[in-house]
Amino acid sequence: MAFNNFKIKTTGQTVFMDISSQVKRIVADAGLREGICLVYIPHTTCGVTINEAADPDVQRDMLMELNRIVPFQDGYAHAEGNSAAHIKTSMMGPSVSIPVHDGRLTLGTWQGIYLTEFDGPRNRSVFVQLIPSA
């Protein structure tokens, strides 16, 4: 299957941005019926996760807690001043894999795919690789 990507402009320093619709569109346009959808973020201060999509308070709570656990200023040595963003990105991870069945992502009822920005606002890339079942 073809390699796909899209760009997204994040809207704040730390935000979760729902990218589910863009990923679902790529799967539908490709006509993949069965396989795996790999979503990869090629950045060191921005990651991806799957989590609750019905209640925006979940993303707010997650960001609040991440900021409490990994504060922006904490005596970090990294000269750019964005060590907290690197740490949070490692906690979230650079990729997620979602099974595709019957032409659809098999996300749970309440799940969404989120780009997790920790050093924005910035222009970000999202890579999507579709892997058909054998």
C-alpha cells in the first residue's frame, strides 16, 4: 500500500489534537479492507496516542497531569529549553498501530487518535503507512 502523510499546524504549546478523521480518510481512500494502519510522528517534541475522544476533559486532565509530572522548568541541562517536551514525547511515543477490519479502523467506541504537541505551536508532519494482511 502507498505511504501517506499530512501536515498539521498545532495550536498551542501543549495540546492534544484529534487526527482520527484524517487517518480514517486515508484508510478509506486507499481501499484497505484488512491489515494494519501505522501512524508515525517524525518529531522529538511531538508524539501520538490513542485515548478518550468523547469527553475533552480527558485531554485537559492528561495535559495537566503531564505538566505536573514533567514541569517546563526543572533545572534541565538541554540548551534549547524544551527538555520537558522531549520527556513527554518519549512518554507518549512516536507511533501507534491500529488494526483495520472490513475497511475500518478498529478503534473502540470512545477512542480517538491524538497528535500530542509539547513544544508548539508548530507545523507537524504525520506519516501513515497501511500494511495489508497477507
